[in-house]
Amino acid sequence: MPKKVAEKSALEVKRLKHHGGRGNAVHAVGGVDGLVLQISDRGARSWVLRTMVGGKRRHIGLGGFPDVTLATARERAREMKDLIWRGIDPVEDRKAKRATMLADRMRGLTFSDAMERYLEKKLQEFDNPKHRKQWRSTLDNYAVPVLGNLRVAEIGLQDIQRTLEPIWSDKTETASRLRGRIEAVLNWATVAGYRQGDNPARWAGNLDAVLPKPSKLKKQTHHPALSLADAPDWFAEVRRRDGFGTRALEFLALTACRSGEVRGATWSEMDLDARLWTIPAGRMKAGKEHRVPLTNHTIDLLSAMPRMDGVELVFPSAHGGQLSDMTLSRGMKRIHEAKEGGFVDAVSQRPAVPHGLRSTFRDWAAESGYPRDMAEIALAHTVGSEVERAYRRSDMLERRRIMMAAWQNFLLGKESKTVLSLEAG
């Protein structure tokens, strides 16, 4: 029969030391068979219960000394012995409880937290800051108010419906993108172990059973554009008016660029000697640098523009900041007042808007016989397949220069005899 170890007092345990050799020193402290204080050669102290479990010797850690006192170590050792007596392996039991605790913690991750962790990686894929902002704002504006505080493990089909249905009919394109982004966040949560089962934001075989198809809801709408017949009269009315907003509208028409590209234009982007406006990739929708040839009239317009001290913008607001999109829209509305019934789109009969000027240019280019690709490049649209774009080395700048000069003359009401050859080149 094993010899019983006399119970050591707390003071005696405190005085125990390492034997001075290599490896750990082990001191039995009594009170519970197999309970020892282990002291490393560096002085670290911990409690260990050395016992048999299912015919195998086990060393079960009970915590460090002095955080775990002698009395607590004996209490824990007795609990371990009791588990063993009941046929439970304390080590495996502890692992199972830790796994359960971890699973509970992971299931507790909210949609907002999951979204942040997913976006931390996902947004690195986008070079264009605008695209990063769009991804986040869509989720922040529409998903977070409904799903934000819900645990990802508990989000179901009904929660996704509550999120999408308010905008599914009125903002179908936005809602469709939102659905895909929610699906991506929940996919991440599943792969990361925070939820199980099917993704409730999946479309096929899931949401398509409870929501109308976007293709059936989406109504193709175009920005109302000036008719070609009205364009010269409209342009003449623009030229009669003053103000940075009106000049920006005039420049917008001449260059066929987007409102944001014009409103954000800076003097450093303009090379009047080379007659060229170079818009950096970061300001372009496609994330690619765009070169715009400047015609005689655009050069004259820019040369006559007053410059505000310390302001780099070509078309600044009265306070020196960037003009708002509404400024150009309001300017357009005032111009409509100059004509009975306004300048309306020939198809929809709605008043033309600034962005519609690009459609007017596109119609003019087609009617004038200019190559489709060249007109699309002028609009900074992506042209051709990825392979075709890889082999296209030219942005047709000089050919576009001729086309934009003809467009300028059309707006000015001048007959242009120049029609570009339809040959590719």
C-alpha cells in the first residue's frame, strides 16, 4: 500500500524550492493522493494531479501557484478524482467544455462584426475608392439597420426578406447588389465557423421562391437627353448665362464626360498647350486613366475661367469646394425655362438632364458616321473583350480630337463638312 504523504501547510508549500538540477522538481503536498507542486528550473510553479484514468497515467494541470492556492488545488484535485470515480476522463471533459464555450462565443458573432471582418479583406480587392465606398455604404444603409445586431448563426430567410423587400421593387438594382453582398458576408461567416447550414441570402432555390425576379421588375430607364434638333439652341442658351455651374455645364456638353469628372476637374489635370485633359484613374468609374482632347472652344472656355486663390478646382463652388451635382441640375432646369415646354427627351418627353448630354453625343456620333468604338472610348466606356483590350494600344486620341471638334461645331450650330472615315484604325 502506497505511503501516505503528510499534508504540508501553506507556509511549507511556499518554502519549497527547485533542487538545482535540470528539469522540473516535483513535491508531493499531501491531502489528495497524487497532488504535487511542480517547479521548473526557471522558478515557475504549477499544480499537477498525477493519477490513473482508464488504465493510463495522466498528469492533469490544475493551475499555477500562487494564483491557485494550496486549498484550491486540493479542492480541484478532489473534483478530478470524483469525475474519474464516475467514469469521466477530466481531460476530455475539459476539452469538450472549452469547445462548447468556443462554439457559443463564435455563434455570438453579430452581422455587423462579421461584415467588418469580411470587408477588411474584401475591400482590398478594389483599386477604385468609389467601389470600396459603394460596397460599404450599401451594407451600412440597408443591411445593418435590420441585421446588424443579429447573430449570424441565427439569421434566417425571414430576416433577409425583411431587409430586401422595402427596396426590392423601387430600387431593384441596389437591392440585387445588396442581396449578393449579404450572401458574401454570410458565406464568410460559414467558412469561418460562425454559422452552419444553407445561406439564407442565396437566390437560386431560395429567395427566388419568395421574391420576384429582378429582370421582371427592373424597368430600363435612360437619363432624359436633348434631342439632336434642340442641342444647338440649348447650347446657345447655356453660353448666354454666367456662373461656375453654367460653365461646368458647357464644358460637360463639349467633352461628353460625366458630371463628377467635370465637377472634380483640377487645373493640374489640364494641359492647355497640349490641348489635353487627363483624368486620373482614381476619379474614373472604370478605374482607368482617361484622356480627353480639348477643342478650340474648350480651350477658350478654360482660358477665360477666373481662378480662386488656393483653389485647384477648375469649376469650384462659391466657397471654394466642389460643385454639387444638384448645382448642374438646377442650372439645367433654369435653361428649360427659356423655351416653352423646356428641352425634352424625344422619346420619354421628360426634361433633359445633364447626364443625358452623353446620350445626345452618342446619338450624334452614330448619325454622323463615326466608328462605334471611338465614340464609346470618348465616353470612357469599356470597349471589347478583355483580350481585345489587351491588344488595343491606342485610345484613338488624335482621331477623337477630330470627332470632338466636329461635335463642338455641331453644338455651335456650324455646319461641319468633316466626316471621319468608317475604317477601323
